Amino acid sequence: MEVFLFPLVNVTLFPRTTKPLNIFEPRYLAMIKDAIESRTPVALGFIEDPSKVTPVRPGDSVPFVREIAGYGYAQIVEERVNGTLLIFLQGQGKLRLGKVLDRKTSYIVCEGEIIPENNILEANLRPKLSSMHRVMTRWIHTHIPDPAQQEMFMRNLSHPEEIVGAFSSYMVRDYDLQQMVLEYNDINEKVDFLHRLMESNELTT
């Protein structure tokens, strides 16, 4: 699969979550418009160290982002008078980034191999998932004052993947731990790991 790569420092996109992003660099403005026109997915590449960002050539791997990335499809929410964009990136899944392709664009185009995941939650982990859901519910009612937005957020927490993605995005303060959760291939490992974090109070408030 061909993907457009959007490398960002300490940003992770989880499946079945929505990431709002402000786009202002000309190359990424072009990338988003091209992605929407061609219906090409955008992969959000996790940069750990911005000082290691270097140019890449066709045939290279991209050494300054983690190999595993969330990907999704872009939707323009607002196009501002100064040309910048507010977009939503709707997370679809995750993939392994491959070699850079020669597409003669100002942004990076890569091969991407979709990674299948086990999303069947074992019965013994349902209480842990329910505890995470309760924590997320309290967070939503504390941090989102608009009742309509609260309701919309809650509607998007009906599946284990959605709860895990939202919990990781909003409750886990450590960006490396967020990426670690993304890299697990089993929903049961994710729930167990996040629940242990919750019990150790290693979360945002």
C-alpha cells in the first residue's frame, strides 16, 4: 500500500480515533489536498528525536520515525483565509513503514504494510476495560464542558479499540508509552498494560 508520511514529534494516531491537526507548512498543505483528492491514506510517523531528521531518497527507509505508524484518512474541517488548514485524521489501523517511493513530491511517500491485530477481548479483561471506560467518562465530564460534545465523545467509546485509543491518547502522559501501546498487536495486551498504568497512577489528570 502507498501512504503519505506525516512525521510529527511525539504524536501517535490510534485506530478508531480522530486526531485534529493544524496544517501550515506548504508541503503538508499540498500533501493533505493530494491525499484527499487521491484517497491516499496518511501515516502519522512518530519522531523521537527531531535532531535526527534528515533528507531521505527513494529506496531509503525513513530512519527518524518509528517503523510502526497509525494511518488514516484526512478530512478538512476548516480552510482559513491565510491558507492553513484544520483537519481531522480518522484513524483506520496501523502499518509498518517501508521504503521511500519516487513520486517527485515535496513530502515523503512510502510503502506501507498493514499490520493485522487481534481485537477480540478476553472475558477476564472486561472488568479492566470497564474501569478504563469509567476513568475516561470522568475525564470527559471534567474537561469537556459542552454537553453535546460530551455526548458525541461518549458515543465513540462503544468498542474496546475506541476505549483503548482514547485512553492512550488522553490519559497517558508519556509519549513513548503511547507509541508502545500502538505497537502491541493484541487488544488484551493493550488493556492489561493500560490498566497497570492506571493502577500505578502513571496517567494524566
